[in-house]
Amino acid sequence: MRDFIREMETKAIEGGRLSYDEGCRLMTAEGPDVMDLMSSANRVRIHYYGDRINLCSIVNAKSGACSENCSFCSQSSLHGTDIATYPLMDTDRLKHAAKEAADNNAEAFGLVAAWWGLREGPDLEAMLERIRALAAAGHTRTDASLGIIDTQEIAYKLKEAGLEYYNHNLETARSYFSKICSTHTYEDRLRTIEYCKKAGMGICSGGIFGMGESRDQRVELAVALQDLDVDVVPLNFLHALPDTPLEDQPPLRPMEILKIIAVFRLMLPSKDIMTAGGREVHLRDLQSWMFMAGASHTLVGNYLTTSGRKSEDDLKMIEDLDLKHASSCHEQPLLQVQ
Ligand code: SF4
């Protein structure tokens, strides 16, 4: 396995594309081989990103009462969860949250809304107004995760309002998607990504691990992201929440999580691999290892319905590793939409 891992490292550094079969073989690494895999992923991260770690932050701009039934999510109205629900936050509140994100050294600030997505109408107009205001305030890059986009025209409007990156996770492998959601399809998600790409937005798309999918299905997701040529790849690790259909799903072990990060780094070598939900709760004392496993980006601050840790702790962790975050780094941001 050691020689194979080295061979895959060289291939990734030389710009080659690892195949599904190669990814599946890497996913079988166990014990000391996972350490070798992490070393290789770390070298690939350094090759493409140097010592820089990107940071971003999100706000739950509209919470709960969602019509969709994603089985991992506590914001679905169909699961009977007990979470705070509120309508779309007003512009001033969002501007304040963006300023707070910038103060926490986040370069990008993502608006997230719990709903099916965006059709022409008052929700779209309200969102465009907020995006324009955030882009004009300029505290951070303005990103968003607003669900399914109904038409190409809507994607153009979002871009024109100042939206730079659109987050839309594939969530899991195509072959597993129907197990986690039946109110919309994998194709709906692919179409949204294509609309946003065509409109000129950067694409942030990844998934959630630990929902009962197989290791091979994790690789299947990585191959789909290779095909889509996304820019940022958020990796979430299921934090099973009460009253959701996945509430009894056992958590992934920390070393399994690190292996997933490393395999994604090798399979998507030049992409900005981001750790997101679930890292604190599942990696615990091994959190700083996520960068050694190949992550070049992490989410700071709170998540949508759960709390993250203090951003000072994350900044300190990055500095202690002799890595740099935006405010300690004088280079141009790495994540600019062409
Ligand atoms: S993941 Fe998004 S679309 Fe799915 S239930 Fe949660 S808020 Fe709704």
C-alpha cells in the first residue's frame, strides 16, 4: 500500500486524475497506512496551497420550516425537530453578521437559507436586495447557499447582484442520494450547479459523510466532483441530531474522517478542500490533523443549527502549525472567481 500511496501522490502533484478504482483502493487504507496517506495528502496540499489556510463563515439567514426531507437535516418541517425557526433576516442584521465574520478573519461569508430554493418572486427579490447590500458593504466576499435554482436567469441575477460563490452540495453519491432525500433529485442539484457555473460564479460543492454510505460511495462522490470541476469542496461529517431520521447513525471514527479528507485531497488535488460541519464533535483532539490530512480551508464560527468553537482557537491552531490564515498572510486571496 505504501508504494501505491506514493504513486498516487506523484500523480496528483503532476496534475493527473485519480480514477474511481484508485480512490477505492486508497479508501481501504488502515492503521499505519492512513498515516502514510496523510503524509502524501499533506505534501499535495503544500504543493498547491503552500502554507495558507482559507477561512469562511456562514449565517443561517432563514431557519427551519423547510419543505424538503433531507434525512440529515434538523431544518426539515417533515421531521418534527425542535429548532428555532425564523423568516429571512433583515439586511442590517446580515451586514452586522458579515462584519463579525470579517472580524473573525473569514474572507468569505455565506448566506444560507432553509427552503427548497429560488424561483422568481418575492423571496428572490428579497435575497437579491441583501446580496447587493452585502457586496456593497464589502466586509467579505459574498457567497450563498440558497438551495435549488429554478432557472438560468435566476443564476445570472444572483451573479449580477454580487454573489461570487454558490454552495450547493451534492451531499452524497448519486447511488445513495435517494436514501437521504426524496423531495428533490440528484439531477436537480446537478442542474443548479451548472446554472451557477454558466453564470460565472465559483462553485462550492461537497457532501456529508457518515450517513450510512459505503467507502466506495464516498469515492463515487469525489469522482462526481472531479467531473463538475468545482472550486471548493466542503466535507461535512454527520452530527446526528435528535428527531432526524439519522439520529441513531453511529459517528465516524476520527481516523476514518482523516482518511476521507486525505483521499479527497488526492482525488481533487488542486481544489480547495474545506472541513465543515462535524469536525469539532468527531475529530475532537485530532482537529489540527485535518490540515495534515490535506484540508486547505475550514469553516469558522457557528454552523447552521449547532455551535462551532471560538474562532480564536482555530486561528491559534493554524498559527501553532506554522500555517497562515488570511490576516497573517499578505498574498492575494486564492479564491477569486475568474
Ligand atoms: S438540507 Fe436544505 S433543503 Fe434539505 S431539509 Fe435541510 S434546509 Fe431543507
